[in-house]
Amino acid sequence: MSYAYLFKYIIIGDTGVGKSCLLLQFTDKRFQPVHDLTIGVEFGARMITIDNKPIKLQIWDTAGQESFRSITRSYYRGAAGALLVYDITRRETFNHLASWLEDARQHANANMTIMLIGNKCDLAHRRAVSTEEGEQFAKEHGLIFMEASAKTAQNVEEAFINTAGTIYKKIQDGVFDVSNEASQSYGIKVGYGGIPGPSGGRDGSTSQGGGCCN
Amino acid sequence: MHETDIHDLSDDADYAAASKQGSSSVTRSDSSKRSSSSEPEDAQIVYLKDNVSIHPTQYATERIGGRLKLIKQGSSLVMTWIPYKGQSSNPRLSEKDKNLYTIRAVPFSDIQSIRRHIPTIGWQYVIVVLSSGLAFPPLYFYSGGVREFLATIKQHVVIVRSSEDANVFLVNNFQDPLQRTLSSLELPRSLANGTPSSSFRGSPSPSDNNNQETQLDTVNTSGSGQQNNNRQRQKTQDPARDLSIQVLEKFSLVTRFARETTSQLFRDSLVDGQGQSQSQSQGQGQNERRRNNWASKDHKPLEMAPIDAPIAPKDVPVPSDPLEFDKLSLVWGKPRQHPLGVEEWSNFLDYEGRIMDPDALKKRIFYGGVEHNLRKEVWAFLLGYYSYDSTYAEREYVVSVKTSEYMTIKNQWQSISPEQAKRFTKFRERKGLIEKDVVRTDRSLSFYEGDDNPNVRLLHDILLTYSFYNFDLGYCQGMSDLLSPILFIMKDESEAFWCFVSLMERLGPNFNRDQNGMHSQLFALSKLVELLDSPLHNYFKQNDCLNYFFCFRWILIQFKREFEYDKTLRLWEVLWTHYLSEHLHLYVCIAILKRQRGKIMGEEMDFDTLLKFINELSGQIELDPILRDAEALCVCAGENGAGLIPPGTPPALPIPEASMYQQQDDEVL
């Protein structure tokens, strides 16, 4: 399937916060509580449309356990966007955000767009982290923030698509130089119908919406 | 030539059997001349030699004796070698095994060359190389007769002695470059030196050769029982094994060179070791030309020895050619057998239940695995929960002692009260992690599916108990993947626990906080790929993939996610035999990579693409061919391969002095 741009995303956060479920909800529009835990990394992909341009999101879903941090760090290379996920019902997953962020800052491109997601917001009765705390953390660290639920699909589309929107805007604003091969180090590939350079106008590429692909 | 005069072999069991066979061969050969229906009317046996054997492995018990014949059919000459029926000194060597090596009527028009080896002491042997590039295993003439063999051939076919090596006889083809190519077989040292990173052993000098032949005989006469007892020693220092590995190495070179020769790459240029050393000035240009040949002829020689000039993947399409690789495993990897069954298993046990020949058992399992209903019993041995020399009664006793020991450890965490747990963060964390993971482990399997499945509870209890048994290592993701099949087979909680403990003795370092166990295996893997496929190694190097993180999951949980569940069980029991190598899993990695090398290099995959590609191989890999390839690679790598794997690399048992499982921020209780 042709795309104007391909963005590489990485999903990070403590084990069991729902990274794989968020990905599955986004790519397959379903919630599967019983799935195998992630060893190393798993991949997902989906086409979205922004500004009438087909954009392919290639998403890396990583293992969350501390022991695997050293290998997870090698996945940051060339990611355009990151979803940093915590579980609103488990305080410690929120407490660990700073260390995840440090990894991301250290190993990823400085212009990587990071979206903070407080997952499992359907479990409000077991909430251990308030929405305000999440907002506050995001503000302090310059992240976009959203609470979401992989189970009910609330805000899942938005989380992935808003991140893509932000990256797309960075391209339009000329933050990334997508006119040459260097764009790949930002986690962006220009595909068929892509516009080289920040100020390109619309072209005739077909818009591809919503479907899943791999 | 009469080696028996030079060196008395009469006390060698195999030799004795062969001699017996030989003594009665004359009458039978006469009758075969008259009555054999397999030979056409005009066929005439012009040469017949008994006691010509092949040595599929370094073990004397596995040699296969047979009869070599040259038959004249009209104007053509054919060669046959038929193994003797039911005469093997090893009853476990099946007829099927033997038939694999049978040479049925090969016309000399298909033969490229014959290389003879006439050591001063020891058996003469010849290696017959086909035009297709395949070579038959060395044929050992226990009763001499190589000279006569060659003389007979000469009467019927045009053969020419290589101008540069008096021991190479070229059949059908005697162009100059070819002669030089074949004669270069003698120079693996110079070939190896062509690649600075290579550690291939050089060819022994004639005097070395003699010494080793002598040692080979010494070992041969020592009998097979002793060999089994001394497997460990043999592995590390047995000169006979060294020699056989050298022969294997040369053999792989023979195969390779012949293939390259027949592919006509060398008709106009010569770029192997000797050619290079003789004409350094031309070397570079010839490399270039050969590269072009590959590209233009769409041909890729087998990359077994690290002697190739690096291919530039950006310029050259790398055709995927699994057929070439299949040929390798047909020569070196034995066909897989049916799994070990109940009846056969009982033959391995003495009347009190001891395993009489653990090595034979391991070998049997290596080639065929174990029938499912036997796994519970056999795995306990393979994993080390039962010792091979234990009796039924002793095992019963062990089970009862170990069960109560397990309960004691389990009770340590079961007795933690909620109040105590509040002040025991480490415990709460581990318990929480394990609870989260056991419900995400193989739940699609009926054994673990459904709510409140008692087996999921057992996974939890065993893992938490293990994290107390080995508190320093604790719990890490991936362990539930390793435990799941063990519990599935053992069913019993305590037995599953102790089998898991045994497995973790070897694989524990995979889960160290600093990942040192994983890194040492990935490092060894990169070294082995450098040895066995230097172009692929160079490709990974150029593309920043040398960390081999794309093989991380394979190694961490022993390919558990790459194969269907039942195939994983099969693979694991094969790996656990540690037959051939403790590190067969690394050769399994290489076997898989080799089958994909054309794709990887042809599509110019970068790190990200490669990682995704490898991940997506999950469920697509056929186990049996991969095992066969892995065996072939392991045999080809030989001692050189083993030498590249640092001591203590998992699943080798850790070096005793090394401090295990150091955790940086684990606080002492």
C-alpha cells in the first residue's frame, strides 16, 4: 500500500500497563485480555490519513520489564513518535515515568514526539493516579497527554493519530528535513506521493483511511 | 598396500568384523557375478573390494563396512559401494542409516576427481568428488587396494594425475585451471590465511599427519565402551576427533571447490588460496571478475569456509539458493528419525532401571526426539532431575525427598502474612509480576486456557517458589515461557519445579539483570557466523547489525515463540541431549539465518527491517530441515566453532568461580 510518509512509533512503559493491548486496539480494533506477554519486541502497522495524505504508522511494541531495558534502548533509534504508557491503577508505573523518559531522551532523536498515556481509565474505581497528576507530569516534561482505555477503545485512535498529527506538523514547519535520506534517522520515510520539503502543496495521492495493514 | 602388515589392527572390533566379512567375500562375489539381477547382461565386474568402509562420525562403533565395485557396462564404467547388511558392530545403526550412504551405480562420466590419501600408518582412503559438486564421504580401504582401484579405473576411463598434486586424479576434465583448483585442496592453511579473521586450522604437515594417524589407530583399538565413558575428555582433547574434524573440514572444501569448479567460475580465473598466493598481482582483478560471474550467472557458491572475498551486497543481487544449502545438509546432517518409543526405551534400561548407555540414548534422542507419552520420564533424565545411573527405587526415593524439599521452599512465601507483605516490597513486586505473566503464557493451549485454570495457578506457584529458591535471580519475563512446556509434560508440581531448576542452572544467566548471559551468546553467535558465513557477517557489520539483537528472543527462550508448541517440545529435547554440542542452539540460529541470507542481503535489510523480518519468521520455520542444517553446520565448524564460544556461555554450566546472578539493586534481606 502506498503512503506519503511512514512514521516509526515505539510504545514504552512498565510491564503490564497495556502496551500490547493499546496496539491491538489501534491496529485491529479489538481488545484481547489474554495474549502472550511481549518478549523483545512486536510489530504492528496501520494506515491513517492526515491532511488527505496516507500515512503509514509502523509501531514497535516493546517488552516492559526492567531487565530488558538494555535491548529496548536499541529500538529507539529512528523513532519519530513514542507512546509512553502507565497504568492509572498502579502508582508505581507512574513513578517510573521519569526513568523511561530519561531513556527516551538519551537514546532517541531529540525531536521525537512523545505522547503520555494513562491507560485503563475504564477502571476509574481503582484509580491510583489522578488525571491532574498525569497532566502535570506531561506539562513539566513537554509531552502530549491523554488518558485512554485499550479495553473500551476510548482515546486510542486519538492517541496514535494526534501523535502523527504533531509529527506531520513538525514536517510542515520544517523541523525535519525530509528532503533527503536523513529523514530516516527521524523515523520518517517519504513514500510515493510524499512531499519533499516543508512547504509542499497537496498532490493527487489517494487517501487511505482507517484500514489495517502490515 | 597392506596396512595390516604395517600396523596390526586385529584387536579393533570393527576391523575384526570387517575381516570376517572379507574372508567369505570371494564365494559371494562369484555368485553375485552370476546371479545379480541388478546388473545388466553385459555388465562385467572389473574390480571388487571388500572391507571398504565409511566413517560417518568419529565413533568407531558407527563405521559402516561395505563392498566397493567397479562395473563395466558397455563403454561406460560405474562405481558402486553397498554397505553390508546386518554386520555392523553397532546394532543401533539402522539399515536406513546405512542405505543413506549407499553409492548406487555412479557412472564415471559423473565423477570429477578422485583424491587418494595414503598415510604411512593407518588406512588408505579416497574421496570421490562428483561433477555436481557433491563428494562422497571418504572410503576407507581396510584391506588396502587403493592403487589397484585407481589402476583399474585407468584401464577403462581417461584419468589424469594432477600436475601439481600426485594424489589427485582428474576424471573427464583436465584443463589447467581445474587442476590447479583441485590441487589447492591441500592448502587450507593458505586459504584460511586469506581471511584475517579466520581461525580455520591449517592442513597438517605430512609428519603431523602421520602422528595423528597413529593416534587415531590407538583410539580405534581402545574399544567403543571406553569412548562413551570419556565423551567429555574426548570432546576437548581427543586427537582422533581433531583429525576427523580436519578431514571434515577438508571434505567441505572438496565439496565446495568441486562445485565452484563445475560452475565454470574458475575456467577463466582462479581466486582460491593457491591461485592467490601464486599470483598476488592478479588477485584483485580476479576477485572482481568472479563477483561479476556470480552476478551474471546468477550463481552463488555455498558459503561454508571463510575464504570468500566479501560480496558487495549493494551492487550484487544475492540470490537465495536454499538448494545449495540442502545439499550440504544431505551430506552432513543425517535424516531425522522417528521419535524414541516405549519399546526401544525399555532396551536402554537395565533390570533395575539404570540407563546403560546414556550417550547412545542422547544420540538417539538427538536424531529423533521422544514420543510424547515417554517425555515425562525421559525429560527428567535429560534435564538432570534423575541421574542416568539411578535405579527405579532410587528415583522413587529422590522424588519423595524432593517433593518435601519443594514444599518447604514453597512454604516460605506461603507463610508470609498480609501484614508482613506490606513491609516486603520485593515480594509484592515479584508476586505481582508473576501473577500478571502467568495469565499471559500459552493461554490458547487447552492445558492453560480458561478462567481459574489450576495449571496457571501451578505456573504461578512454581515461579514464585523458584524466586525464593534462587532469590538473587528472582523472576524475569521469559521464565514462564520456559516453565510452561515443562509443567505441561511433567504435570506434577514438584517434579516440574525441579526440572525447571535444572534447566535454569544452565539458562539462568539469560535472565541476569546485566544480560551478560545473553550478550555472551549473541557474541558467540556473531563469531560463529563470521566463521561459517563471512559474507553474511560482513553484511551485518556494514549494516550495524552485529549486536544480533534480532536473535534475542530466539535465544532467550530457546525458540519457544518461533515454533508451534509440539515442535518446541521436540526442539528442546534435542537441544538438551547436548549431543555434538552444548551450543547447538547457536547453530540453529545460523541455520535459520542461512536459509534467509539471500533475502536479507538481497533486500538490503537494515537493522529495523531485519528485526521485523526475523520476528515475522515466527511460525514459518520448519523444524526438521533446520535441525539437519544445524547439525551439518556444527559438524563443519568442528573444534574451530567450539573454540569461538567462550567458556561458561549458556547453556554450558557456569564456571564455578564466577559469581552468579549479581543484582545491582537487590537488597539483602
